[in-house]
Amino acid sequence: MAPQTKPTTKSLAPFPSAAALHTWAAELDAVAATLGPRFERAEPRGRVLAYLTGLLSTTERKNGWQLAELAGEATPDGMQRLLSTAHWDADAVRDDLVAYVLEHLADPAAVLVLDETGFVKKGTKSVGVAPQYCGTVGKIANCQIGVFLAYATRHGPVLLDRALYLPKDWAEDAARRAEAGVPTEASCIPKPTQGKQLLERAFAAGVRAAWVTADSIYGGAYTLRHYLEEREQPFVLAVQSTQRVGLSAKAAQVVAAWPAEAWQRLSAGEGSQGPRWYDWAWMPMSWREAPEGMAHWLLARRRLSKPSELAYYFVFGPADVTLPQVVQVAGTRWQVEQAFELAKGEVGLDEYEVRTWTGWYRHLTLAMFALAYLTVVRRRARQEPEGKGGRTHRKERGQTRR
């Protein structure tokens, strides 16, 4: 467990109204009742509710000291035990999370999104930390990388599953593995393989989605695409410009030969500043075998401000799907960024102070559950008649912490 600095801020901002508080508290009690059987002893059973409550609070920091003080505890020892030595299975709680999402947020038009995010860390002790590209800061940084599966729905995006990427240097260092509690079966698994494992678990748990999408790290992996094709699971997966299309041509070469009239200006969905407009074009890859009623396409996206900047996708889906529909799926991938922003800004996804494998998975799982809970209660608030649900939580009014 990493050393923790006692915070200077101790106050907990109140919830906005009695009506809203009642709704939120009732749903949180239901979550606690769901998780209760995962904890054999009363102490961790009660503390996990306190931990979730702290993650959902409006306090500025959500480290061990802060969460302990919000729970009325003098030291963070109890919170540390919850994440390190208490007897409970983070994967079992992950399964409860998936069931919770399916119960409250199931959407036949949902899109599953594979993506990763970085957690910048100092030192060398935190499990999996290494100098590697970190999308959070846009450069090589000392960080941990987590691979995530998001479930993007009309109600908002949630995170279903997670996997810590273990760099090769870590996988081959027995002393560091032992100190961080890395399981003997854990190895340096390529990120696309980890993504495939996340999808396999989700499908096995009953998750159904209209489409799967991901960036080129995952879309460029033949094994992942082949797995989805065998399942007849539609996808829109980004690929590199050098991706082979047919026997020899590369994606960039093929798209460069398309006539000007092949392009259409379409919105890929709403962004923070309005519709995301791009020029789009696609071409059927009729030479590729597909099940009856399914087909393959090469899709390209061109920026309006920089026409030389293109993105490329492989599409597999119903033969009668339209270009505007596929464009909307491609745009859905950005919802995972919204999920990361919400999870880091509102429920402390990145504010953990743990160094071990067990601690990382436990904190991340509880933070993901907190995000799903927020999505559920906010959906209910939107469904309530105006004036019935009280005022909106201050962070939902645009005051998300950065």
C-alpha cells in the first residue's frame, strides 16, 4: 500500500435536496444489498458502502484519508484493508456490476467500446507502472495503462470491465511481481488480446450490443476482428492507413483513388461544441466472405479543416446498413472518453493510492460501480416530472472536477 498524505480539506458538501437524497440513498442501499453477499464479515460489508459513498461524494479528493474521514474514521487503515487484505473477489463484484447495468441500463442499440486510459504515477513500485505512451497526457509518461470495455447507451456510457496492462519488464521481474502481488498466471498480454478477453466475458455474461467499436490498436488485430466475425457481431473498427485491403493495396492507397463524389458530409454525433462534422466515404469489400445478410466495407473519414488527415475503418455488419448509420457507430467511440472523464472527475477512478495488483483491481471495480450507479440515478431523475426530483447534483450542472 502506497504512503498517503493527510488531506487539508475535510468537509463534505451536502446533497442538493431531501427528495434527491432519498432517491440516491435508496438506490445506494440497493447496491449495498447486492454486494453484501460478496463480503463474509460485517466490517468490510459496511466499509464497502462507506467507500462507495465517499467516491460518490462531492469532496475534492478521494484518497484513503479523505474517504476515511467522510466515514467518520480517524485513520485510513480500514479503507486500506478493504483494498488490500479483506476477503472479497473484485471479479465477482465486476460480475455484479455487469448484472446491475443489464438490469437498469440495457439497450438493444448499445455499442460496446474498447479503449484504454493511462494513470500517471511517480516512482517504480505501483504495479505495471513504466514509461509508456499515456493518452491522458498525450506523450510518453511514467504511468499504468488500463484496458476498458465501455457500454455506450442512450442513457449514457458506463464501464463494464477492466484489465491492467503488464509491461514486459514487469512480467519478467520476479521480485517486482512478488512485491506488487502479481498473480503467477498474469503475463504481458497484448492489449488487443486483453480487449478480446473483456468482450468474451461480457458476451458470456449476457451483454448484447448492436455494434462493437475501437481504435486502431484493437481494430488492427486480425484475431479480434475474426472473433467478432465468427460471432456475427457487427463492428466498426479503426485501422491504420497501412492496413492491407485485399492482397496488396493499403487502405490509404485505396481511399486516395476514390472520386470526389464518393464523399458525403455527415455528423458523427453531438460533441461538446455541437455536431461533429466530417466527410465520409465507403466501399464494399465484396471479395471478403460473410454470412448471409452480412457484408464488409472499408470506411474513411476526412477532417474538414485538414482534408489530408484521414482515418480508416473496417466495417462488418448487416448488408442493408446505411452510411449514416455506420457513421453514428464510429462516432460512438468518443463516448468512452466521456466515461473516462466522468469516472475520473466524479468518482475518483484515478485517485487511488495503492501499489498492488489486488488494490488496483478493487479500487477500479468500485469506482466503475459508482459510475454505473450515477448513470442509473441520473436516468431516473430525467424521467421524473419537473419539480419532483429536487435540484440536480452540482457536478451534473457542469462543475465536474478536472
